[in-house]
Amino acid sequence: MTRVFALLCFSAACAVAQPFSLGLKAGVPFTDFVSAVQNSGSVSTDNNRYIIGPMAELRLPFGLGVELDALFRHYSFNILTESASTSDWEFPLVLKYRFPTHVVRPYVEAGWAWDTIQGLGETFSSFTPAAPVSSLHKSTVDGVVLGAGVDIHALVLHISPELRYTRWNSQHFISPNGFLDSNQNQAEFLVGITF
């Protein structure tokens, strides 16, 4: 029994000492990904209130680190006689700096993100759609990422709540009739858990 406990302690210490960690990041957005133009009663949006995906981090000397995330969200919208739903994947790559403290370490981060729309599906409730979703501009866009948070080291886990802001360089789309557009400003609360 003592050997098993010693082996578990040694394994945990080795895992903590490793500079590379994997985990999960999840959170909620403060801003909508898709916005309907005001006073357009023919448009409705459903921005799901969650973000989730895997993350990987390489911890470097002097409090530095590099983090890569693959964050997923889903949303849908209706324009007159047409409804559409799609998924969005965001890939932020950030450089982090952790301030030199012990158990709770505040950090700041900055970097770049790529974002792409996947799986656009549409349905029509009449024979003449008013604003074909297929005419929306669907492409990968990039943007600047800024954030701040705290890294809480609890045994073999790192729990990192943070606030993150992304400014996209261009919009994913503006609907042909002008009723709907994608937001270039994105703010969110995220929590990362790494091993």
C-alpha cells in the first residue's frame, strides 16, 4: 500500500513538472456572435450561451507560456421564410505571462485567433426565400486577442478563469438584405482546466 501511494505521489510530481499540459476550456460569451439589425421584426437570432473545446499549453521559463485553443459554439437565425443553423470554430494562439506569485498567479495574454464557420444548414418555409443564406460571406477571419486571468494551482490541476476580448479584422458576413451581421467585437468569460 505504501509503494502504491509513493508511486502515485511521484507520478503527480512528474506531471506537475512537465512543461506541456492538455485540458479543457469552457465559458460563456458576453457578446452575441450574430446580431439582428434593430427594428427588423422579420429576423430573429439564437446565440447559444456556451463555448467549449480542448486546449494545450506549453509552459516556458520566466512565467511565459504559449496556449492554443479550439473553441466551439453553435448559433442559428431566421430571416423571413428561411432559418439557418451553423457551428463556429475559433482557434486562438496566445502568449501568456504569469506574474511571480505562488498558488494563485495572475496572468495577461495576447495573441492572434482564426475563426471559421462550419456545417451551415438551412431550411425554407416557403418556395421563395427572402435572403438566401448561401449568399452570405462564409470565410475564415482573423483577429487580435487580449485577456487577463488567474492561474490557480490545485494539486495536479491548473484552474484558470479569465476574461478575453477578441477584435475580428472583418465580418464573417453581412446578409444581402442588411437584416443580419456578424459581430466584430467578442468578449467572453472562460475557465481552463489543465493537467
